[in-house]
Amino acid sequence: MKQNGVKEMHSTVAKSLKLRFLNNISLPVFTGARIEGEEGFPLQVALVDCFTGQIIYSGPESTAKVEVNMTLQT
């Protein structure tokens, strides 16, 4: 088999991404309480391309970890 010599290209264009909850938060939410999805399921969060609406499943962005810190504002 011959190699065609094509190298993988990496885009230098910045992506516009956002986090999207895939399920609803179980209400009510109380200060200091664990936040869960509806019916006690874990919250599901996806990284989504703002231009296409597609969920990011591969690439360096797909392995990002999300930490949520909430503060009480008065």
C-alpha cells in the first residue's frame, strides 16, 4: 500500500463552544444541598459547538473537566 503523503491538518480558527445541560435540574435547589437532575439522576453536561449545535465527542476539548462553584449573592 502506498501512503498518499497527506498530513493531518489542525485548524487555527478559534472555536465557539458552550456548555449545555442535557437534563433538567431537580427543583427546588437549596443552599448547601447536592444539585441533581430530575428524578435524582446525575446532571449531564455537554460541550456544544455554537455554530453547528453539535456535541463535541472527540478532540482535546472533549476531555475537559467541568467544576461548578456556586456562591450566594446578596
